[in-house]
Amino acid sequence: MNNYIVTKTTKREKIFSGIQPSGELHIGNYLGAIKSWVELQDKHDVIYCVVDYHALTENPDPKIFKKQIFDAAVDLLAAGVDPKKSTLFAQSSRPEHTELCWLLDTITNVAELQRVPTYKDKAERFAKSLNMGLLNYPVLMAADILIYEATLVPVGEDQLPHIELTRELAANFNRKFGQTFSEPKAYLTKGAKIMSLTQPEKKMSKSLGPDNYIALRDEPKIIREKIMKAVTDIGPQLRQGFDGLTQKGGMSAGVANLFDLVKHFSKPEILAGFTKKYNSGNLKYVELKEKLAEDIANYFAPFRAKVKELEAQPEKVHSILLEAAEKLEAPAKAMLAIVKEKMGLGI
């Protein structure tokens, strides 16, 4: 493993991470990132950001974008992000991010950006509608992190190239203008990789359609409908990494995905019981699905209740975001002033 990637935190770190307000959050988002965010806030100095500037690269509808930003904040708060422990704000409320991004742009090699895997993927899929923001996305992400001197950034493996680029930009700036930025490390979260309910060979994603994911806000009836539609045996596609299953022939990706969900949302004895039935060849998938749907619905019942409570108090949510942005004004402006001074800017 590269020395800039850590999986454990042994001291109190300054952490920065962000999430796009691109629609409703689903259980893949929760298990992959948000659950870790909630755990990290108890032991570290954390800054969490609704990255609405980043989301502009996907051309959101202006008529609903403001609500999406609000909903993302509500979802994070309802999921357990505590404003007494965390600093939660909207990216666009701190203009220093984009100003630092421009300054970093001037020392960034375009060829490096074009090699970033996420950009290469989108360049192939959206060749006719690429915008400059997609190419510049990692530089703005670097500015988000560096402006607050974050030392650790929770990410999944797909985001590691962005952290590597952030470190390179910090090192390049330091070599050219003198020691200014620390080089943040990537905290590789232990979050689960949850697959699509309808296409289990693919990661759960809203882009695959509403039946493939379970939104955190889904009501029990909707959760049950989606789970009951989930594919099970679709061929001998052995899914690695799930322990305790001994039935010969390998487990299909769809079944393994359901067992993963049982592991996360049901009690251990429930998982043990279904595993025993699977290994003996006596498992009824309808029985597993019914129980799983019930357990997921119960798990997120407090979340749904909290969402309703926060939606009834929009001024409280706005106040949390604005107070956090104001709190970050001084450190953001201070870092920006240092950078501009070192680059020879100012009168």
C-alpha cells in the first residue's frame, strides 16, 4: 500500500470530506462513506462539505438545485453528522475555495488532469458535452482540502488518484514558493461496496434507475418493493469476500449482494440462520428478502423521523450551514493571504 494511504487513525487529525448534492442518498452512499463520517467526528476535527460547486459539472436544474443542496445537508444531519462535533457547510458559501483553485491551476499540468481516471471515463462517455469543470474538478477538490490544512481525507479507492494529485500540487507549490501546504493522506474507509439490486455486477448508483438502489428516505413499502425485485441466481458468478458460505458451485452476485445487506442491517443471528439455510440448500429467497426489507426499514426509521423534523425547521438547517461557513472564514482567508503573498500578488 502507498505510504500516503492509511486505514487507521492513531492521533487526532484534521479531516475534510465532501459530498455532491446530486439527488437522494442511498444505502451505498451510507455504508460507503456517511457511516464513517459519523464515526470519525467523535475522535477528530472534521469539516464536511456539501460540494455544490462540484455538482455544477453535471449541469443540475437551477429550479431544483437549491433544494438538492438543502436536502443533502438534511440527510447528513439526519444520518448523524452532529454540528456540535463537525463543521458542516456548503462549498459555495466560501469563495476562497475557487480563488485558491485558480491559483493552483497556474501550477497544474493539463496532461496530469487528463490522466485522472474519473476524467478519462467521463471524457469517453460524454465526449460531446464535456465541460471545463470536469477537467478542473480535482484542482478544486485539492483547494477544498489544502485551504483548511486538512491532514486526512476519507475516500474510497476510486478517489485515490484525486488525493495523489492533491499531494502533488501541494509538493509542487512548496518547491516553487516555499513550505506552505501539508501533504494530506488518504484515509481509506472500511465502508462496504454495495452493488445494484437489479444489476449486481455494477456498483449501486442512481444512474442505473430507481429500482437498483434503496434511498435512505424510502418508506418501508418502497423498500420492500425494491428488495422483492432484486435479482438472485443469475448464473455462477462467484462473488469473493463473503465468508461462511460453503455451498458448491459458487454464489451468484445477486445473492451475495443480499447477504452483504443482511450482514449490515440485520442481527448476527439472522445472518447465521440464513447462511445455514443457504449452505444446506434450503434457503427460500422470498423469506430472506422479506426479513431484509423489514430490517432495512427499521434501521432507517430514526433517520426518516429526523428528516421530517429538520424539514419542518428549515431555518435551523440554514443556520447550521451559515454558522459553519462563518467559522471557516478566518482560516480560509488566512491561508489564501499566505498563498497570494508567496506568489507575489498584492499591492
